[in-house]
Amino acid sequence: MLTALVQIAIREAKRQNDGYRQHSVKCLGQICRARDDIDISGSVLEVVEPLLEESSQAEPMDVDGGHTSAKADEL
């Protein structure tokens, strides 16, 4: 059985507000590290998996067009 603290942390980490979610997921991770007596990996996976899929589908970072440094040219 999950404790109230764990249930609240999971519920908060599922929120859709990106600014809030980054902090709540971090807190959920801290709780996971502290509570090694219970297995909440399934619940954490429910929260984190969509975030990982979302970040992998994000557009790649822009790369400076054609500008290389002198060190890169030497390689």
C-alpha cells in the first residue's frame, strides 16, 4: 500500500503545468530515492514515460549554420 505522501507526489507529478511539473517530478524522484522500502516503479513509469516520449519527439536543437571552430577543422 502506498503512503499518502507517495500518492500525493504521484498525483502532483501528473499535472500538466510544465513549470510546476519539472519541480514535482524532481520531488517524486527524491521520494523514490528515500523510500527504498516500497516499490513504486510502475506508478513512476506512468508519470515519466509520456514525458520522455514528448521530449524525444521535440524538434532538434538548432545548429549554427556552417560555422566551425579552428580546432574542429584540424580534426
